[in-house]
Amino acid sequence: MTQKLLFICTQNRLRSPTAEQVFSTWDDIECDSAGLAPDAGVSLSTEQIDWADIIFVMEKVHRNKLSKKFRSHLKGKRVIVLGIPDDFEFMEEGLVRILKMKVPQFLR
């Protein structure tokens, strides 16, 4: 059965799009990504939250903003903080390595 993963960061320009790209090639995984800032590349929607099986946020601040803004849509959703600071470029090798180390433990 396919798992639907949603990756969230601030701007949806570096970390979450990298995660989406890395895991979109995995078997039985569907991915999407979004940002929480008003000027994000893709702004997070309630439809994305409803669609996702697991929601990954990069930092605790993202979980807090997500909870404040979308509390009613998060019932029964797994929200996982990856603890990845905004220190990376898009598809940077170090970021890809961290994602591949941290994310799979939460997948079936």
C-alpha cells in the first residue's frame, strides 16, 4: 500500500522540495511538499494535510506553526520533526544524506 508523505519547511525552496525529490523515486511512496511562510514556493493547504499519511516538518518551529494554523486538520495525523536546520541548498549532498538517514525509520 502506498504511503503519502508531506514534507514542510518555511519557504518550500530548499529542504522540503529536496525531501520530496529524494523520496518520490522510492517504491510505494507518494510525496508532496509545501512551506508555511506566506511567500512560500508552494503554500501549505488543508488538502495537502488531509491527503498525507505522515507529515514531516524540518524544525520544531514548523510543528508549532502547523499546529496553530491547521489544528483542526491534524487530528489523527503523524507529525514528525526531523530536526534539520535551514543550512542547506536544494539537493545538497549533506541534506540528502540526513534525509535518507532520518526519514526511513518512520516508513512501513
